[in-house]
Amino acid sequence: MAPPHTKVAIIGSGPAAHTAAIYLSRAELKPVMYEGMLAGGTAAGGQLTTTTDVENYPGFSKGIGGSELMDEMRAQSIRFGTEIVTETIARVDLTSRPFRLWMEYSDGENDEPAHTADAVIIATGANARRLNLAGEEKYWQNGVSACAVCDGAVPIFRNRPLAVIGGGDSAAEEAMFLTKYGSHVTVLVRKDKLRASKTMAKRLLANPKVTVKFNHVALEIQGEDKPRGLMTHLKIQNVVTGEEEVMDANGLFYAVGHDPATALVKGQLETDEDGYVVTQPGTSYTSIPGVFAAGDVQDKRYRQAITSAGSGCIAALEAEKYLADLEDDDQPQLEKDTQAKKPEANGDSSAPEYRSNPLL
Ligand code: FAD
Ligand code: NDP
């Protein structure tokens, strides 16, 4: 049996994906969204599900919880007719049309795709980075975490000294969040300045339960030497003097940035040196016409909920135009341009039921 077909599939479930879904479903294009099942370790709803209050998203004068905001977006997507599938897409084939999408655990060579689509919006966001410190694997989730909001309230951190690594907005936010639970929070910043916004930096530095150690890096996580033992100490180093010390720390939280979730499209879509999907400036157009990218997966500069939502809107409008052109049986203009540049066809002749993509 042929897999179900949709005009437009959205992969991802953060603000970019949901904004695209809202626009496309209101345009009656019946989008299908694969929201992920703990894709890349993040719950459906994306990065905002790992935070407390979002204070800078317009429309919520008193702020709104990150998960609550994403629940609202999801409800809005469904309200207008988006079909949401709670599965992770493990493989895509963007080299022939219709594009093909396989779900996790059904992505073998001989497995039928879960869906085919005329257009695809990639909105897979980004994942928290780890540092691979000595002891990290042993004490991961036994003191070491990449999400203070998710893990900070657990008893092992109550009234204990905690540490955060990073100097960005996440580090500032997470450190301040952790002061509710820990006895004191030390923030290790590898440079002599914070990258966080001025407001966040000011709040962090003024917090009496926080010590910011500039020019410091972590070297080793130490702790109980038994199965499921907990971390108890952190060996750190001043990178200017070279001096090392071992500090008490029952919790260590990474806030060292994110990697774009682009493994899915690697080798098919053009990506930059840091792995972000390359889009034409001011648009969601990727290197393959009919494939659009929105949100943090293509934005290493702003990475905000509102910019992700804005780019999701752009992707939806551009996908809508693309599909309208296809329906008119008129090859979309962008395809023609691309074809003119890349005349050689690259279709998959072993799969005759799928037309080769004339754009490649
Ligand atoms: P993401 O939010 O990254 O979500 C993408 C999601 O798609 C993934 O998490 C996963 O669930 C799903 N997915 C991924 N791969 C697949 C796949 N293969 N198949 C199916 N599904 C998949 N920004 C603000 O504006 N204000 C804030 O206050 C704020 N606070 C933040 C606090 C923290 C702790 C963090 C980490 C970030 C914060 N940000 C904030 C940034 C903001 O969360 C991001 O910019 C925004 O969420 C990016 O949205 P996105 O749509 O690109 O995708
Ligand atoms: P950022 O990339 O902004 O910051 C990462 C931090 O980690 C930097 O200070 C960086 O140091 C440090 N770092 C990276 N690698 C290492 C390493 N190997 N060892 C030690 N330190 C390291 O990421 P964030 O997650 O903080 O923020 C991502 C986006 O989300 C940003 O756009 C931010 O504005 C947004 N955000 C907004 C919030 C808000 O508005 N309330 C809250 C949280 C996030 P260096 O500076 O030296 O490179």
C-alpha cells in the first residue's frame, strides 16, 4: 500500500514548526507535523519546554511558562486542522519527488516511508551541547545535567553547592533558577566576560547566591565511587594563571549552547561550517526547492522564540506559494532558476514510483 501523502510535512515542534502549521492549516493545506518523540533528547514542543517563564514573547504581559506557551501553540495548530504525529523522523529522501519521510524504528532500506510530501519544512531546532569532561559519562544524570529547569528541583540538589558552565542567557537563567534549590551557585565562564544580554547579566551578577568565576573552565567531575554514585566535587582551572582547584559541587549544569539538529538532512541540504541549514537571506529557501527551513536549525545568530516563530511564518507563506505554483502545473520560479544553474538530473531510478526531482 502506498504511504499516506500530504501536500506539506513539517518536521519539528518548536515555535517555528507550530507557526508554520498555524498558517498552513488556516490556508487549508492540511499540514502533517511530525513533532518528535524526545527527538534529540528534547520533548515535543522544543527548547521552551525546558524553561520556566518566557518574558519576552509578545502578547503575554505577565510572562508565560515555556511549556504552557508551547501547549497553546500546539492547540492552535490543531484547532485549524494540523495533523500532529508524535513520532521522530529518522530519515528523509529529498532527492526525488514526492519527498519521502521515514519514522524512527521504521527507517530501514526496505521500509516504506511513513509519509510522502510535495513540500517539507525543516524546523528541527537545536540540541544542548555536552562537554565530554572526565567523569561526565559516569555522573550524567547523577549530578550532571544539561537542563536546570528539568532537573534542578530533584532532592540531590537541595541546599547543596551547584555549578553552571557557560556565560550566555541560558547559563544566567539556569543559575538564577538553581538558586531556588541550591545553597550557592557558581558560574564558570571561560572568558573574562559574559555573552548574556545586559539585563540577564546584571541580574546574575547582582544575585547574592551566585558567584561568577570568569576565566575558569571545568576539568573533571568527581564523586562517589560506586554504581550510581553521585557527583560531589568539580576540578576547575583558572585559564589565565593555570591554577587548579577542587570545589564542592553536588550538581553541574551545562549551558554551553546548542547544535542544530541537522543530521537528518546532512548531505542533502546545504549546511554551513557549524552544521546550520543554509537559507537564502530573508527567506526560508534551502538548497532544494520545495524544502524550507525555519527556526534555530537555520539561525545561529538570534535563536529566539519570536524569531523562530517569524521564520516559521515565512516558511509557511513560501511553501504555500510553492504549492500553488505546483498546482498550476507551472514549475515554480525558484525551480527554474535552480535548474538553470544545475542542469544534471540526479533522480533515484531504482524507485520509479517516485518522480526524480527535476531541481537537482
Ligand atoms: P526548537 O524549540 O529547538 O524545537 C524543535 C523540536 O523539534 C525539538 O525539540 C524536537 O521536539 C522536534 N524535533 C527535532 N528533530 C526532530 C525530528 N527528526 N523529527 C521530529 N521532531 C523533531 N527564547 C526566547 O525568545 N525567550 C526565552 O525566554 C527563551 N528561553 C530559553 C531558555 C532555554 C533554557 C533555552 C534552551 C532556550 C530559550 N530560548 C528562549 C530560545 C528558544 O527556546 C528557541 O529559540 C526556540 O525554541 C527555537 O525554536 P525552534 O522552532 O527552532 O525549535
Ligand atoms: P550561547 O551560544 O549564547 O552561549 C553559550 C555560552 O557557553 C557562551 O558563554 C560560551 O562561551 C559558552 N561555551 C561554549 N562552549 C563552551 C565550552 N566548551 N566550555 C565553556 N564554555 C563554553 O547559548 P545559550 O544557550 O546561552 O543561548 C542560546 C540562545 O537562546 C541565545 O540566542 C540566547 O539569547 C537565547 N536565550 C534567551 C533567553 C532569554 O531571552 N531569556 C534565555 C536563554 C537563552 P563564549 O561566550 O566564550 O563563546
